[in-house]
Amino acid sequence: FNFAVGFKDLNESLNTLEDNDLDALMADLVADISEVEKKTTSQEQKDASQYQQAAGTQPAANAMATCDSPLYVITENFPPPPADLAVDLPLPPPPPPPPTTSKALTQEEQEAQAKAEKVRLALEKLKEAKVKKLVIKVHMKDNSTKSLMVDERQTARDVLDNLFEKTHCDCRVDWCLYEIYTELQIERFFEDHENVIEILSDWTRDTENKILFLDKSEKYAVFKNPQNFYMTNKGKNESKEMNEKSKEALLEESFCGTSVIVPELEGALYLKEDGKKSWKRRYFLLRASGIYYVPKGKTKTSRDLACFVQFENVNVYYGVQFKVKYKAPTDHCFVLKHPQIQKESQYIK
């Protein structure tokens, strides 16, 4: 398991953490290890108790048979040990003298020394920890970075709350964690419920992927203006203008029933088929199970539709500069891929 993302190694990543974060990490690690030790001790005591109970309930005949078994004692007349076993060995070298310092450490040097000791202890404890922990580098809009310790229980929402405390931003819902794949030229939002460790565990060790902390108004577009997604086929004016009460009713109808209603969107898109360089215009339909399109010469009836991709273990990404990379007919491209695919692949749609 890789403990650091965005750094050369774990040691470098721990050194970028603030002192209070290092202290919090050490407290978590000590608590985790103590919990494991308690459970181990408890299990050992339980096993010993069960063994003693089992030994005490053995049949008496077996016990008598054991006692009646003959015992054989073998003795040998060995010569006594020599009186003096001392060997003429050289004396050990004297301990090195304590280091002499010509001057006392400055406050900065003392702080650096204390932090180095904390990092050393954290490195040791991380290897014993029960919960996976990861140091990540998050890029800010001003090109600065923040280092955070994330564990396997935290969602993207938890990490955002941590970043709000560190950056003192306005905490609006538009703030998001944003994933960038430099090699594939794709990017996407982390959804608030996603487990950050699970996502980053799929990244390769030498990855150039990045996590950004950005303010993106389109993050919750479907909740801010649901009429743009659910009422596109009910008239142009009606889909554009809707009061807040009607929006709330539409969201309740779509998300609060026995199952989530997926908007049935459809329209013309350009498709880049497997192994082909050209883009073909096709008519696509969005359904709950996936995205389908109408093959050339076919109709929109269900039996004629071809499945483009099913929504199972698939993330949706924006394509970046696909006009240049893939000769796309438009700048507005999207990509669908399995989370574990990290390189160019025929399975990326």
C-alpha cells in the first residue's frame, strides 16, 4: 500500500504536514495500535481459558493411563566442566564521547529536530497501524499546495471539511475535490460520498495525477436547476424558468421515491468507435442502465438500440483538449472509464 500521493516518498510527505496534523496523526496511530493490542490480549486470554476448560474435562481413564506409563531416566557419567572457562579475548572498545556542541541550538533548529523525531515515530507507527492512512497533496487555485492525512474511513466530504478549516474559505457547497489525469487528459469531480482512499489506491505509484481544491458552480447543477435535466422535452420556456418551490417538488419526485428517477435525455452526439480515428454522428439515449445509441439505418425502438456503455463501475470525466489529441469535432467531450484503468485502453469510451 502506497502511503503518499503527490510526493517522492512517505518521509517527504510527513515533513510537509503541519505540527498539529503530525500530533493528531500520532494520537490516532497510538489509539489504533492500543485497540489492536487489547483485542489480541483479549483473544489470547479467551483461547487460554477454553484450553484449560477442555483439559479439565478429559476422561479419568486417560489421566490414569498417563500416570501409569513407565518413566525412563537415563544417566551418563560425564566429566565435570573445567574450573576456568575464561578465554583471553580483547576488551571492548570504550564508548564514544558525547558530542560537544560549540553553541546551543537555535529555536528553529530545536523545532526542526523535534519535528524530525515526530516524523521518525510516525513512520514506525504507520507500519503497525490497523487503519490505512495516506498523506495527500492537494493543489490550490493559487498554485500553492496543502498536505493532508486521510484515512480509509473518510469520504470526499470529510476531506473537504478538513480543507475548509485549513483554508478559511467561505465553505459554500460549490467547493469540490477535483481529479485530473494528466496523461489521459481527463478530469472529474469527486462525489461527496466517495471514499478517497479507494480512489487513490487505484492510481499507479509513478502517477502524475493531481487532486485540486476548486470552486465549481456546476458541481450540483442537477439540484440547483433540475428542470434543465428532467423537463427538457416539455417545452423550452418551461424548462428554463421555475420557482424554488417547484424545483423542490421536482427533486422530491425524482429522488425521494422508492427509487431514483433518471432523466431520460436524448440527442445527437459524436461517437469515436473502438480502433477508429474518425467521429460519427449518432443519436444517443440516456437510460437508468446506461447509454444507448441508434446504429446507422435503425430506428429509436428498444430492439434496435445498441449499448454504448453500462453504468457499472464507471466514472464520467470531462475530456480536455480532445480537439487536438483526438481530432474531436467539438471542445465539449466526455469520457467513461473503469476506476482501475490508468493508461490508454480500448475499454475507455
